[in-house]
Amino acid sequence: MENPSRGRLNQANGRLRLAKTGVAIVQKCDRLYLQATLPPRPASDKTLPYQQQIALGVHANPAGVSLAEKEARKLGFLLDSKSFDWSLYGESHVQKVETIADWSQRFEEVKRQGVSDTTWKTDYARPFGTLPPGEPLSPEVLLCAIATTKPNSRQRRRFCLAFRQLAQFAGLDIEVSDLIGDYSPTKVQPRNLPTDEAISGYFDGIRNPQWQWVYGAIAAYGLRDHEVFFLDMSKFPIAQVLEGKTGYRQCWPLRPEWAEQWDLANVKRPPVTGRCHADFGDRVCKFFSRSVMDFRAYDLRHAWAIRAIGFGLDTSLAAKQMGHSLATHTQTYHLALNEREQQRAYDRILSLQRWVKNESPLSLI
């Protein structure tokens, strides 16, 4: 069923065409604008008239459409009588209308420092890229873009957070708290992670030695998919991540015997290329999708994190080796602890207590 306001808008534009006003009413999100061939704005470097829009500041409802039609006829008369002036529409002769592209560029110049390429592309550039670059930045445009995302999704959360920062940077008042939803990594269901036995078995089944090395490095060191292409093994068994989503860090293998048995000190990377970290990660994902494995590259990373808990590695150390904040690491991986891993950790505590009791000097008295 057609939106009643949209039907009224079409009817109004039909009457404007019949009257040959040269003006149309257009809708963006829930707001109405006038569109016509207008003289350049006072601050423009253009010299000839071109298609432009004038914001009316009214909602796309029946009352707004009625008002917009009256304003369109008024604008048409001003153009026909050669009496149009931008000052009639609140434009200063020296004011430059700053577009979304202007604000986005300025925001990037100030905020980009210290943010990795991958984080910037995912958390900022992609949301900003959905906005109309030539339009003035306004809360309505931002809210309209947010409305295109799925509620309670990771994308909705990213859009809300990015647009809130952009709006605050531009001095705009926008409220997104009710729109962010309840997405959280802690709400993601724990993965059905492969066992260590399955991980080892799949390694033996990989025929390509270069992709076998990639698989082994991710499994043994808990790497992100793209980080395996920026790995320095000169301090083996320590692996040095030279660059990636969270920059340089050092990692130790869990299980150490995998690093030895799989000869991970002898780097054998496939000769793939990419323009950014996401491109390298995509190559790894495609390898996994072509293989017979029933899990993904990130499942090997998650398995490393759960293994670290079971082995008793201090949580702060595990987080540092994975390139996480302590809060993110705890929220994400403690939910994935199953009965098997909890029992393993408990058995370690009992073993340690027995060892202390047997080795204590008091036991010799």
C-alpha cells in the first residue's frame, strides 16, 4: 500500500508540472526539500545556474506537503520574475554551506591518528560512505541512515556510534541511545569450537604446504586471519606480529608441541597480495571455505583463547597476546567456557595443591 503522504507528494508535483513552475518537491528521510535550477549560492565558485535543493524544515506529512507546494509556487514565481535572491532563504552572502563530505573529511583529519586502517575502514569509513556527500550534515540525515540498518545488529551499533561522534564533532544534537539496541559480543552464542584433536587432524590433511603453515600458525598462536601475513618468526618459538588490527605484539604457542611438530619456524606463506588487512583476511577465509573443515579461521583463534583459560594462563597475559583489552577478552571468552574446559582448569588447581602439599618443607617435619 502506498504511503498516503507519498501519494499527496506525487499529486502536488503533478500540479506543479502542469503549472510549469520549474520546481519540484523531493523527500529525504522524513523531510521535504524544493528542487529547481537555481543561481549559484553566494559562497559558490560556480557561475551558471544548476540543480540545487532548498531545505524547508518540514516533515513529509500531509500538512508539510501542502506547505511545500505553496513554497514551490512562490519559488517558481521568483524565478520567472528574475527576483530570486538567496537572502530570502536564510543564506548569508559570506556563509558557506558545509556538506557531509566537508565534515567527514575534517573529522578524519582530527580523529584518524592512532586508529588502524582496518578499524577506520570498518567503524567509520563504511558508515560515512552511506551518507549523501553533497548534502548538509543534519540529525535527520544521520537518523535516516541508521534506520536502514537491522535493529540490534552489529552494523546498527557501528552506525550509531560513528554518527554520534560525527554529530558531536559538528556541534549537532543527536540522540541514538534508544537506537543502538542490545547487540554485544557477549550476546553471541558460544561457538562449537573444534577440539585440539580435530585441529591437529585437519592440519595433517592439508596438502598445500603454504596454506598448511598458515593454518598451523593461526591455530598455535591464536592469530587474526590477516596477521599471519605479517608474522616474524626470528625469535621462535615466540611469534612477533609486526602489524595488524592492533599493531605489534608478541605471541607464544599453545600447544608448544604444535609449533615444533609443524615446523612453524620455517615460514611458508602463500604468495598472496592485498591493499589492506581485510584483503589478506579475505584470502584466508576463501581458503577455509574451499576446504573440508567445518569451522572457520577465527574458530582457531577462539580455540586458542579457551585453551589458554584451560591451561591456566593469566587472563591479562592471554588478552595481551591476542591483542585484546582485558574487558573485551573477558566478556567474549568467559562465556564460551564449557564443562570440559572448566573441569580441566579445576583439575589443574587440584594437581597444583597436591604438588605444594607434597613438596612443602612442612611435610618433612
